[in-house]
Amino acid sequence: MVAIDDRGRPNFNLLQNFRAEASRIHYYIFDLLCWKGRDLARLPLIERRALLKALVVVREKRIRTAEYVEAAPTDLLAAVRQQQLEGVVGKRKDSLYQPGKRSGAWIKYRVNRGQEFVIGGYFPGPHGFDSLIVGYYDGEKLMYVARTRNGFVPASRRQVFSKLKHLVTPACPFVNLPETRRSRFGEELNAEKMKKAVWLKPEAVAQIEFLEWTEGDRLRHSKFVGLREDKNPRSVVKEQAGKP
């Protein structure tokens, strides 16, 4: 199930937040495992795809057969970045279908975006912190965008924490907290959750990778890459949404 935006691209936020009109929802068929009682799972993928194209007749415009491209990985990734898509799924043409298994015959490669963000706090946890609270400057205002807990190992948590612990301050530096709009998954940083946070003077900058900006000006699937000690926190602003 895919929601298509105004530019004709898949948009996960439209689908996730039930904001898409029915006309935007499409169903993509990408494999054929059974046909009139015949098990096709033991056929190679390329043969299943050929049968899918030959046997399945689609008359509903919002049901489509997903096409595939044979190209070098570098060319595929360049095209994905150029079109600002989420990533690519690669499969071996001779692979068999293995129910319930994620075998080495296929991969999902996500193309992340990234920029610098100011660290304004953290949630305590093992090795100093569990997640960092980050944002960017809009004029004189520090805007919260994400809690980031991915991208760390114990050693890197200790190293980062050693460079942040002297910045502790009693006041929250973000002007758009607490969040009042409820999230479907309970991820909003509300007043109750803020009581557990440790706030920092906004003097440290982190390089963060993320999948995309949401409509609520938040980051989806953020990941810590490293500290940017060469970056002035006041120069950290929101880069163009959608910029890879």
C-alpha cells in the first residue's frame, strides 16, 4: 500500500498519518507466489516476475504492477537520491521465495539525509544517556526536532557524554516544548516526559542522519553520526526540507 504525493512520489507520512485521500492510495503487486493452486515459491524470482507480467491483468488504475530495474548499484543509488526517494530494495534474480525468512538474497538499502543539529538535552541512560534531544535555530529560537538514540555503542555514548555533562542547565532551551499534539505512537515530548530530561546549554552540535522531515517539522528515523566541534551552534538552521 503506497500513498502518492503531489509530485508522484511515495510518501510514507501521508499513509502513516491517514492524511491521504482515497485517490492517492495505490496497491503495488511485486511478486506472484501462487497461481490457480500452483505453488510458485520454488521458482526463481525472474520467472515469477515473468509469470506476474503475463498472467495478472490489472484493470483498476490504483492497482499497479511494480516494475524493476537492472542497473549498477551506484547508478541506482544516484537515481534514488536525485528523485529524493527513501531507498531501494535489491533482490537476486535467481532467488527463491523463503516464507518467514529474511535471507541474504535480498537487501533493503535506505538513503538517509543529514545535517547538523544543536544538542539541547538528553534522557539519562546507560553510559550517561539514552537519547539526545536536538534542534535547530530559527532566528533566536531553538526549535526541537527529534530525540535521537540510534547510532551509538557503549564507548561512543561515554565519549559523547564526557563532552556534554559540563553543559547541564536547569532550563529547557527549546521554545516549542512541551509538545501538545498527540502522536499515534506516543512519541511526543510532552510535559510529563520532559520531567525526566536533562537540559543542556545549546553549545554542542551533532551530525545527524535521518530519513525525512515529517509534516510536523520532526525527523523520522534519526541517527547520530558524530559531534561537530568545528560548527558554531548559532549557525545551525534548518536546511531545505527534502534536500539530500
